Amino acid sequence: MATPKMTGRHGHGSDTVGATEDFVTMTIAGQLFGIPVLTVQDILGPQKITRIPLAPPEVAGSLNLRGRIVTAIDVRLRLGLPPRGEGEEAMSVVVDHHGESYSLLVDSVGEVLSLQSSDYERNPPTLDGRWRDFSDGIFRLNGQLLVVLDVGQLLQIGRAEAA
């Protein structure tokens, strides 16, 4: 039996016929984004977030999740988008990264989509340059673009300045 040819960061390839991957979808500034469902621990409504002094602007602060302190990242600011308007609440997508929990603050959370691996595409040249570092690729869905976010890259805050 032949081994399927795997390409790309998540093993997307043309020989993975019928293979699907599940993504939690979210909207940020009107754009549809997705992250692999297996990285998501929890989805929460608006939370009380405590600011962290001297933290980079994209670190919104921290929140208490069942007794655990979780760092909250404002994905809008991380992607170079304008901040949320006054009074606009953020949803919280809690993800696990190397055993640590983080909260990704997004405008809204949609459904879980099961997408065909064969429909995956690498980042097109027309993708906003600010997003390219954080995107793992795209799916074209009925005239709408789903940008797959690379959670690891989103969480690399302050590492470049420290290096």
C-alpha cells in the first residue's frame, strides 16, 4: 500500500483523497478565520480581563479560567487591524500551546467546519502581508476566504524583540 504524499505544514496534499480537517471558525473585522479544532480547549463569552503592566499592546491581559491564569491575546491587534470599538465585546477562544493555555480574543465565533484537505491552498500572493506570517494557508468557501491561523506564530509575542 502506498503511503500518502504529505505536503505543507499540516500534511495537506493532493494524494489525501477524502481526508478532512476540522476548523473552529471566527470572525475578526469582518474576515473569516479558522484554527484547527484540536488546538481549541474552550470557547467563552466576554470575560473580565486584567491588564498586565508593561505588556505589549497585543497582550490584552490575563483572565481566570477555572482557577488558572490565562494570557489573553487581542488577535485584532496581532493582525494589524484597528482595535475593537468602545463597548464591543470580544469572544475568547482558549487554545493550548505547548501545555500552556492562551485566550485568543476575537469578534465572534462561528461553527466548526469540516473541510476537504484537497481544497487547502498555500497563502496567495494577494493575502494581506500583515497576515502572511500568521497564516497557515486558506480555503475558498462560496466566495468567502477562510484564512487558517497558525496559533504558534500568533503566540510568538515579544520573542523577536528579545532575540
